[in-house]
Amino acid sequence: MASAPSTPKGTRDFNAADLAKRRYVVDLLRQAFELHGFGPLETPSFENLDTLMGKYGEEGDRLIFKILKSGNFLEAVAEGAAPKASQIADKALRYDLTVPFARYVAQNHGKLALPFKRYQIQPVWRADRPQKGRFREFYQCDADVVGSRSLYQEVELVDLYSYAFDRLDLPVEIRLNHRALLAALARRFGFGAALVDFTVAVDKLDKIGVEGVLKELREKGADESHVGALEDWLSVPRSTQESLQYLEHLVGDDPEGLQGLTEIRFVLDRVSRPDAVVLDLTLARGLNYYTGAIFEVRALGVALGSVGGGGRYDDLTSIFGVKGVSGIGISFGLDRIVLCLEELNAFPSTLQSAPQILALHPENAAAADALYAAVRAWRAAGISAEFYPDAAATKKQYAWAEQRGITWVVQRIEGDEVFIKNTLNGEVISCNKTDYEALNKLFN
């Protein structure tokens, strides 16, 4: 007996209404990217495995979907021989868009006009545990700049976040921190030689809470003399100004920490919407390649985690043999943005996912030809129109219109006059079938 059809865990199908919402978000993001000078780029869905491995930290590497090689290594397993990892997989689905972008920059180094700005809207895959707002296949919408160390890039990307989410009518909080500040705090709390352990633990704060982070830091070697200060840092909410004062106290004369503090002040003093930006000292973003400012965006009024994030990476292309190319980028989480807008009922009511009008199929063949000719003319005039193909019962045709979400139905044509019914309120309106301006006004 065949099993019931299903999608793999962490993936979804999207119907016309779903895709209309996604297209709405993508179109607004694309406009925002291009308004800020970013050009489009696409890279392959899968990369060589060694391109991806070692770029996301130990936990990130475990979430990479590896692609099984073709070949006879399974026969060797059956015979008791242990195949090498390189025999099993040498390619993988991309985990994010940043590392493939760094590979592209390194591969085309010398051909690109620097600073080079690109945006990319494509799916990524992670072998994560599926839950609300977290999928194994999802889209990222990235904007990156390489070839400039100017802090105005940080300012511009924060402004891009503000502009895009304002256009989407989604209120957000843009959280900001700096890896240099985290490094200074790590030294202050006795983790100077174990920054990765420190940031990976702190990055789990939202998932496991303060006690969970303290437990993990103890397991990583935290001295009990620092636990009280660690708990205060992790658990006490602070305004941006309070965080700056707190940092001045903790950083002291640490050169790297002071540099990070200077850079953070530069950004905070210049962003277009300082009211939407919060300095969050516990923001860690556990990816290994970040070296400077880091960002995370949270939607207000919705408990769905982050809807965006990113940061400065000063040496990512060096892993591909190209040194000295600084970069910075941000990402918008398309799937979570759509979920937030749905939960907040913030999509425009005019969002179209079905034809604007349906012409019912009359019993008379000549009348059917006349209606179809009208449908063809409406389409040529830019009106999304549908013609029911079969001479079915009128009740069945109306049911089909309701199922499709079509509001306006053409009942009949008499000469040049067309009679159109609104299925929501039953109102019947007549107008000239070639008065396209009136028809467009009616539907919109």
C-alpha cells in the first residue's frame, strides 16, 4: 500500500495566495536594494563541500546538507570497508548566501569594481530541527558590500533595514553589537583564548536562557569569580545609553574594545532612525566569519525570532586565497517576514492572487465566443481575466469562482454592455465592455 503523499519535514508548498504575499515582499525588498545601489547576483544552489565547511562554526557545519556522491562506495560499506568522507560527499546545498558570495568575489577578483555591491534573493538549506518560523528550506534576501572598510557602509545597511521595514509596514527593532566588544568582554570574563566558545554560548541566550548560558560557560571553564558579573551582563536590560556607559566601565583600556566602542558610536550617531536601533551587548551571532559590527532585527509584537541579521567580515575572502578584501552584509528572512505580516494582518487588502474577473460560460455557443473575445480584449488592456472553459451549471461556475477567490463575475453581454456581479455583496454593475479605464477602476 502506497504511503500518503507528504513534503519533507521543514519544507512547504506555496499556493497562489502564498506566492502573492511572497512576491509582494520580494518586490519591495528588490526596490529597496536597487534604490540603495545594489545590483542582483545569483549563485548555484550547491557548492563544493570544502567551500562551505569550516565557515559557520562547529554547530553550523553540522547543519549543512551534504549531497551524496554517485558511485560504488556503498558496496564497500556492505563488504565491511569504511569509505572516506570525501568518497561519500564532495558537494553540499548552500547554508547561506554570504560564503558563496565570498567565493564569487574571490573567483572574480580583479574583474570587479570595488566597492562591489550586490543583492541576492535565493533559497538556502539547513538541516535544522523544524519549528514555527524555522525551516530546512527557506529564502534569504541579502545585501553585501565588499572592498570598503568605511563605517558609512554600516550606517547605510542600518538605514536600508529601516527603509525596507518601513515600506513593509512592519515595526522592528534593529539590534547592534560589535565583535571587538564581545572579544573585550570575553577577556574581561576570563575567555580571552576561547572567544568562539564564549560567543557560541552567548548566542544561545534566547533559546536556553541565562541559566543555560551560565551552565555552558561553566562547562567551558568560566571561573566562579566571574559568574556574578556574567549574570549581571546577561540578565539586566539596558537602554543604548546605559549599555555605552556599562561598556566604558567593563572595557577599560582594552585597545580592541575601545576601537569597537568608537565604531559603534560612529554608527549610532549617524543612522537615519536612531529610535529603531538598540545596542544589545548580548548579541553574539555565533558565525565565525564576523569581525566587526553585527546586526539582528526583531519584529515588534510578534514572537518569531529574528527577521534579519548580518555583520562585518574583514577577512572572509582570504579563505579562498584573496586577502585584504573587507566586506559587510545583511540578510532579510523572507519566510519569517511573511509570517509576521500575516500574524499582524499587515498585507495590503488589494493583494492579488487570483484573476480580477471571471466570465461565466453561457450555453449558447455564439455568446461564448463573444465572451471569450471580450476576455481576450481585457487581457490586452492589462486586466487579469479568466474564461470558464466548460458549459457547466451556473452554480458550479460560481462555486469555482469562490474557490479561486475571484470577486467579479461576468454574467452576460448584451451588445456592447457587460453585466458584472460582485460575488461578495451581490451587486450587479453594467458598463461598456471596451471602457477599460472604468473596468480597471472597478477592479482596483
